[in-house]
Amino acid sequence: IKVVIRCRPMSDTETRDGRQNVVEMTKQGEVILKRNNSNEQPKTFTFDNVYDQNSKQETVYHETAYSIVEFVLEGYNGTIFAYGQTGTGKTPVSYTHLRAHETREDLVCRLLLEKK
């Protein structure tokens, strides 16, 4: 079991409201939560891999999902489980509706298209 975290970018509404990012991610798999204007010590959590708000779907797919798909196609069991607060982007990352001018970047379609 591996636990991977992907932090979404702030929404337009959050930016307009003047909200600030309180999440920092390190290359060592750490997520640091800080409270702005607080004397409280930052909280640090460590995961197998982390992706910040600038991460690309292609990178997340190849570094996390691709090997699981390979094993499933060889007959083994595999699960990719997305968990998070409502509205944080789980569905768009996993499934998106394709319009005529768009390319498929969601995980499920990428998995299927690459295995044709």
C-alpha cells in the first residue's frame, strides 16, 4: 500500500477572497500545514509521494497509476482509491467528459487508451 497526496490549486474564488495557501510540500514526501498569522507550530505529515498544486496529470499518472494498471492487466488485483473533501477535484482527475477539442487526461481514460 502506498499513500500519495495531490494538492489542488486554489480556486478562482479562493484567490479573489484573498485566501492564502497553507500547504507546503517537499521532495521528501512531506506535507507541511501552516496557519497564517498564528504562533501555532506547523504540522508535518509524511507520505510515499506528494504532488503540489503545480503537478501535471501526466506525471501523477506515470508515477502512481501506471504500474498498478500493468499488474491488473497481468491478472493481479489493484486499487486506486481517491479520497478527499467534496469539491477538491477527485472526479475531474479520475473521470472527465471529453469535448471535441479536448484531449483525454483523466486517469481512467488514460489507462484504457494506453492499453489499446
